[in-house]
Amino acid sequence: YDEPRDESLSAFELGRNYLKDNKAKNGLHIYDEDNHNTSRDRCGDFIGTLRVHDNVVMNQAGAGIEYVITCGWSNDVHFYNNVLINVGLRHDINCTSNCGGVGAAMHLGGSNLLGDIHVYNNTVHTWDSTNWPGVSPNCVMLNGNDPEQLVGVSTLPDIFFNDNVCYSAVSKPMYALGYKSPAIASHISGTRNVFHSPGQV
């Protein structure tokens, strides 16, 4: 089919949802895909600020919240007032690998992230409780930008973490910088976060 390309829509809002005992991969799952495999201008964009807020996710396979952008969305996104309990579990998919699953409570970023990410006032209690092998068992996993796709982009996005709580009763890493993240590592900042996990700093 030949849909118009590079269309812009008003940014949406994803709020006040309750997800429980979901075995499908990832709970609040925001992801784009470019079927043309060329440049990011074929994916379209959002205008305004995308908001994900006041959601409760319990006993969730994969990430409680996943926001992975590959096509170059320029909008800012705010994640706030979300409660994630026992997330990052193994998903119910019959395959020989982990099928792209993550043990992280929140999986944010993408290979072509252009807008700023704000994460604040979120509470996470327990993630990766099934010790899923081969995945990143973090409270927050942040993926970075692909330098080859960022040609002509003068600034990188900023990532702000403020006033969040991550609690684990067993030793689990609080955060990880994943795929191609070094390019934006210096753009991450935050204050007043509480991270508790035995053996972690």
C-alpha cells in the first residue's frame, strides 16, 4: 500500500490503565517500526508532549513500560505517577530465544530517539523475580541512539530521572545503559531518587 509518509499527529496520552497478570510481552508498549528500512522521515512524527501517567501494572511479562523509538520521533515524553509491581517476568511465547524480552521494569530509548524523556514520581516494587536468563534485569534500562542514523542532528535528547522509587528485596541492578547508549550517557541527569536493592549501589 502507499500511505502518505512523514505525517505528523498530535501526541497521545496513555493514562489510568490497570494491567494485571499479563503474560504477553510488555505492558504499556509504545514502539514504532519503519517498513521501508531507509530513512527516519518515512515514519511520521508526533506534535506536542506524549504523556504516560497514573497507570498500575502488576505481574507483567517483559517490561512494565516500554518506549522504544527507531524512526525519529521528535516529541518529548513524560512518564509519571506510574506504579509497577512484579514486572519483567518471562513472557508466554514459544520460541528458542528470549524473543526480544527484557527483565527491566522500564525499557526506554531506541536507536533514533530525538525528543527528551522525563521520568518522575514513579514507583517500582520488584522486577525480574523469575531470574530470566539472557535479559537485562534492571529497574530502568536505557538504550541509546544510533550515530549512523543521527546524521545532521545537532543535539542529543536529555533524559531526566527525578523523584522515583525502585525497590527490590533481592540483588538486582538499578539501571543499565544498553544498546548504543554511550552517545547519550552524558545527557542523563536526576535527583531525589530512591533505589534499594541488597548489594547494589
